[in-house]
Amino acid sequence: MIFVSMTIDAKPGERDRLAAAMAEMMAETRREPGCVVYTYSGDLGEPDRFHLCEMWDSLPVMEAHINAAHSARFVAVLNETARISSLKAFGGDVEKVRIPAPESRLG
């Protein structure tokens, strides 16, 4: 399993164009074989910041994604509209951890 986390900051005035390209990229990528998770989300504290979370079955399927035509189109738009401020990738198995739900404070 390959896990990738990326933070992307839109250049001034480019948020909408970037978001449209992200929506198209997300739709195409989710149809790829081996794609487990591929999601862009907006940052609640920084309106021009987005986060990408992606998970792949294996490195070869992620590399196929990177080399896909729709990825090249997206990267062209990304280079014009934004900058990547953080990129982290992890491989291998991750131990599952059970996280307890918070106690309700409703009264």
C-alpha cells in the first residue's frame, strides 16, 4: 500500500481554476485500477489551500497514475495555478489502530 499526503497552495486569483482542475483529476483518478483513495479537500483555515490524500494498492499502479495522460494535463494546470508546499509518501503496511469515539457532551 502507498499513502501520499500533499498540501497545495493556489496562487492569488487562481483558486477556482485550480479547484476545477482538481475536481476533474479526482473523477478520472478514482476510476483507475488500484486507486483506493484519492481526495482533494479545502483547508478551513486557509481558503487558498488544498490537501490531497491518496492511497494506492502498490507502487506500480501509482506510477501508472503518475504517467497517465490526465495526470500530465493536471500537472500543467497545477504548475500555472499553484505550488506544492508539502509532500509526504509512505509505503508498506500500516498497523490498524482502534480509536475510541469521544464521549458525548450533549445534555
